[in-house]
Amino acid sequence: MHERLSEGVYQAMNSAPLSGITIVSLEHAIAAPLCTRQLAELGARVIKIERRETGDFARHYDDRVKGQSSHFIWTNRSKLSMTLDLKHELAPSILDKLLSEADVFVQNLAPGAVKKMGLSYSDLHTQHPNLIVCNISGYGDEGPYKSKKAYDLLVQAEAGFLSITGTDEVMTKSGISIADIAAGMQAHSAILAALIQRSKTGEGSRIDISMLEAMVEWMGFPLYYAYEGASPPARSGADHASIYPYGAFNTTDNKVIMLGLQNEREWESFCRDVLADESLIADSRFENNALRSGNREELRDIIQTLFSTLNAEEIIKKLEAAQIAFANVNDMQDVWNHPQLKALNRIIETETPQGTVKSLKPPGNNSSYESSLGSVPALGEQTREILESLGFEAGEIENFYTEGVV
């Protein structure tokens, strides 16, 4: 559909499913960049428009990856970066050309920003009827919260996530930007659906994704558990709120083993082959999962008493022999060196402005194509190339630089 730029940046096969699709994104932070990175790795040409001089503010969150932001390196692989002062009087002429060649326009700017710039779906649809517009916001564009600023932790709170996460004494946020990730994942799948729909109708469409709606979708279990005023799941730390034993236990060599029992067959095997106490199988306190969960403190003491006499290797041998599900509680270095990730060849090298770093292949493995994996762009790295592809003459491009448009 559209000729791609910077083919040398990519390691893509011609059969990549989104090859020929161009996506223009006014994005920052996590939600929209995570969405568009995944689209880029399905073969789309993603043009990331950034502020002149400073760029996406996520570039400056930290300096943990060879002096670069961990968040930015994670969410911006395989894209093209173009700088543009959206408030400059010459910016609309560039944006119009970009959007005339685009298939999808993604934005997660502040509430009302695109409307002020004349870039809402209603503004764009007449001139670009095939264009798919995806708006990612905190709370949506209607209702009493439409103008509220929304950051990940704030949405975790509004969606009820904090109320069920942590311990009796302390609520705890997610250790990752879970609301942003939820919104980015929903936007990613919605855009793929919109492209399929356009292939049937020939028309573009409008997609609205809010962080609140995406996060509440992920809250389905606790919402239904507390249906019609019932008690919500208790904050249970590293343990499952309603299944037990399903949680963390310490070994005598200061390791942590995460157990996961799901049914009565596993419970019987656990009692007989791991705890070596068959009397627990028929113990009235533990006869079914509801009772085990309700009496979890007593059961925890029984399990922990045994585990405190064994090291991790000894416990793992017992669990494997009994076919009980378990996991190691890994830190970040353990994950980078995870034997299963290595066996699956998930760790690859990615170029960044400050050198080569390790990264992970996208998790969706497809036998018919390879993911389109490219570098993390420097700020404005492809600006000139993009302008040339849009048909601007050399003199015009130099003027854009001189006038501070790009």
C-alpha cells in the first residue's frame, strides 16, 4: 500500500502481516508507544512524532540502559522518529501529508489536545476517509472525568486494583505500569480489528481506548467475586486471594518457592508425597479449597514448618516427584539469564543510540513470518528522510530546520 522507509533498519520478511501499513503516532509515555511498537514488529512503518529538542518525555525517565531510559528502550524499538513543533504555523502542511499517506493515526496526548489542533476523528474523516484514528486517554472523552489527568498509579487506584493488592496492613501498587500496559494492549488489538474491518468496508473508523476501561476489564475476577455487595477478595500479599495453598514459602537456605495447587488430586498428592502426612487429606479444616483458603494461616504454619527444615533443592525434588506446580521467585538478573528463555532463543540484540543492548523477541511466534525487529531511534533520526519521502524539496526541508518546525 505504501513504500516503507529505512529498510536497512529492519530485519523483516516481505510476508510480515502489516507490511505496507503506515502508522503515524503522536505518542508519549507507555500506553501508545507500547501499542505502536507491537504494530511495528508486525511489519508496519511507524512514524513517531516527537517534540523538538526534548522528544517524548519518557526518554528522560531514567538513565539505566547505557545512559538511556529503560521505559523508552522497552517501548520504542523498530520505529522511525520525526521531530515536529505541532504549534508552528508550518506544521499542518507536514501533518496533512503524513496523514494522507497513513493508514492509522494513534494519539495519547492530554485531554482535548487533538481537538484544539484540528486532529480529531471528525476533523480528519472527511479529508482522509480511509484513516483509522485511535485515541488513548485516561478516562475517555465523555463523562465527569474526561478532563482529568490520568497517570498509571492513579488509574490503578480508580479501577480498584489497589484495594485488592497488598496485605491487610498495606495496599500495594503493581510493580509495573499495569494500567498503561492494559490500555496499550487493548489499543493494539482494536487497531488490528479496525484494519480487518476496513478491508471489508473500505472506510476508516474511530477507536477510543481509556486506561480506566482497559484496567477495569482486567479486574473481572474481583468485580464478580464482590458481586452485588459481597465481600471483595482480601489483600493476601503474594498468596492467591481465594485458592490455597497457592503462594510463597521460605526454605532453610533463604530461597522462596511459589506453590500452586489447583484441585483435590494435587492436594492429596501434596499431603502424601511432599508433607508426608496423609491425615491432612481428610482433615476437616482442609477438606476442600474453600476450607483450605479459610483456614490458610493454620495450613501455612504446617507447610512452612516442613519447608523450614529443607533447602530449596530438596523441596523442589519432592514437588517434582509429586507433580506439584511450583516456581522460583526470580529477580531481574535471573530472568535475563532464565534457562527457558535461552532455550527458546528469546534474547536478541538491539541497536540503540548509545550502543547494542539485549532485548526480547515479541512473544507471538508465527510460522509464516519473522517479526520486524529494528533499532531504537535517536530523537528525530529519520526526520529528513520522512520529509523527502513526502515530496518536500531540499530547500523546503532546510527551511523547516531553520525555522524550527522540525
